[in-house]
Amino acid sequence: MRLTVIGTGYLGATHAACMAELGHEVVGVDVDAGKVAALRAGRVPFHEPGLADMVARHTAGGRLRFTTSYEEAGAFGQVHFVCVGTPQRKDGDAADLTCVEAAFADIARHACEGALLVGKSTVPVGTAARLAAAHGSEVAWNPEFLREGFAVEDTLRPDRLVFGVRTRRAERLLRRVHAPVLDAGTPLVVTDFATAELVKTAANSFLATKISFINAMAEVCEAAGGDVRRLAEALGYDDRIGHTFLRAGVGFGGGCLPKDIRAFAHRAAELGVDLGFLRAVDAINMRRRDRVITLARELCGGTVLGARVAVLGAAFKPDSDDVRDSPALNVAARLGLDGADVTVYDPEAMDNARKAFPLLGYALSLEEALRGADLVLHLTEWPQFREVDPGWARELVYRPRIVDGRGVLDADRWTAAGWRFRALGRPVPQGETGWTGEAEGR
């Protein structure tokens, strides 16, 4: 089929390339001429495993191309996918629909008769019906469920597809678009607009709630002397609960979960439904960042003033260069305001981190970040951080003190190498040796 994808950010570029991979002819549309030029040259302006090779292959092969022209896109496409962002509004928790509304208006103005306009953006419930009424076009909603770091896999081999439609024709067109995926046995839910919109926001809210639940349990474990890792392990063996998203740490960030739960609670309130528990979920999440800062101060003798702090991680999660609402950078910036000399290192997100937080220090390598540090904070779960030899790292730092903000490091291994070790929701390791944490001068 001939498809267009409106918006070539994270979602749009991934969707466009994957639709080409499925055999369709695809045109990606964006108002950012620089982004379009990069994609035409086969370059992806963000990090996502496997995507750059796919874009380069299909642009070179002619199945995928990019343009700034809505007129060109409208004349080309049988189905138009709208994949633009819906950030949190600056004046409150509601989603900002400016880009979605503009994209629908522009493509509806140029679309050929009979074209289907499909929303993939995460929007407040009621948006699809309003857009369909406003533009008089046939509209459908097909929410995305991408995980950063796994976006190609999640598009080509999703765990489910959801079609929000009003006509059999719209359903048939979407089935044709996704035929290879459906033929592979992917479950399909065909439903109304409102339910399709709610699936994404409800899914993100559930995942955020699960993360904050185990983080709240980490707080209880710290107060009672328990170990949240063992607690989560025992809980996860219950099939009704499961192990995924049940690891305590510094909390969630990124461009989806934080803003989506706030927007969902806001929209529910407009509908007369109180989802106050989502505000508690948000509050617990933010408290985890506070706890890392508290542990940092404790390990530094009560203050981080003048301490050299190595922050391992800038992206909100591994296999990504996305620093939006990154817990790692939030903690780093707050320690910097407290007078710490902060150095950040991340394998992929350094350029984005520098743009977002230009006053922080940055290292070119893990070794450079660790050298001379009074304290190390492990805040993004990159494999290369998990695999660090604590003996090697101790030779680099000035004082061997570490906070594991992701709950994945082996406490016994680190303490055996002479480190003072702290982790969220876990007891202080027995037999800990190393510096006592007093604020000695260098």
C-alpha cells in the first residue's frame, strides 16, 4: 500500500521505516527541513537499536522517502498515520494537542478522497471523535505501544494491535496495512474511538503504578530493615503479578509515563472521575530521586558541598539517548545546586544531556568519570555499568562510595572490594569496609 507518516520524531521515524520493512511504499512528512534532510540521507537523529540501518536500507532502495510537503503526501497516501508529539502543557497537566490538531488539519486539507487518517499519538479520550467531526474525513485510532530500545521489535512483532474504528472499511484498510503482523498471529482488538484512546493511557498508568508500588515497598523495607529485591522476587512468582516492572530504583522518566499519567488524571477529572491514585504514583516516583540525594549526602558525611560526584547515566533508560525527565540528570542537577562537582557519563546521551543541562560536567569515558570521584551514583542501567569491575573502579576513585540507584549491582562484590555501598530498599551490607564518610579534605 501507499502510506504516509506525519511526524518523523521517535514514533514517526520508527513507524515509517517499519512500514517500509513490511513491504509498503512510505512517505514521511515533517515541517523540520533539517530532520527531513538527515532522514533522506539515511541518518536517524536519535539512538534506537536497528533503526538507522533500516532507514538507510529503505531510503536507498526507494521504498521510503521523506518530504516537507503535505501536498505531496496527500496526493500519495491511501492511509495517513499521524505520529506527532503530545507533550505536557506548560500551564498544567493537560496534554498539548497543538501538533496533533495541526497535523490532522494539514493532511485532511490535502488528502485524496477516500483516504483514511489514522492517529497513533497518545491523546486524551475524546480527541479522535472531535477530529473526525472537525475535518469530515474518515478517521481511525491505532495507538502505539513502543518501548524505547525495543521500538523496531515492538512495531514489527507487537504483543497486540488495537484498531479504534467507526466503519468496516477503516478496519479493512488497517488490516491490509498490518497483514504481515496479523498473519504472524498478533492479537487484534477492534473497538471504538474512546476505548482505543484509553488503552494507551491506561496501559502507561498501570505500568507507572506497578513501578511506584515496588518503590513504595522499598521505602517500607528501608524503614523495617527488609530487602526489596527479595520481596519483589517473591511477589513476582505470583502469575497475577509477574516480575516485569517490579524492580525498585530511582523511578521512571522519559517522554511518556510521567506526562501521560498526569494528562490521564487531568482528563478523567474533566469527565468527573477522580484518579487521585495516579497523583500518588507520581509523588512516589519523585520521592525516589529525593532518596538518592539523601543517600549521597549521608555517604559524604552530611553534605555534598565540594564533593566530586560521578553520575553514571544520563538517558532515562538504557539503549536510548532520550533525556526527557531523566531521573539521572534530575539528581545530577540538584546535587550540582547543592555545591557538588558533578561529572556525568552516558554511552549514548551525552549530546542531549549537554543541551538540556549545559552547566553540568561531562566525561568522555567511564574511566574519566570515575577518576578522582568522592562518590559514584549508578543511575541508568547500561550493561557496561553493571559489568564494571569494582576493584578496577576503586583504583580510579578518590573514595570508594557508591549508590546503586537501579538495584542491579552485587552488593557483596562491591563491599568485598572495599566500597561503601548503598541501594534503595536494601539493608546496609554486612562487613562493609572503606571510607567512613567524614568530610576529609583532599
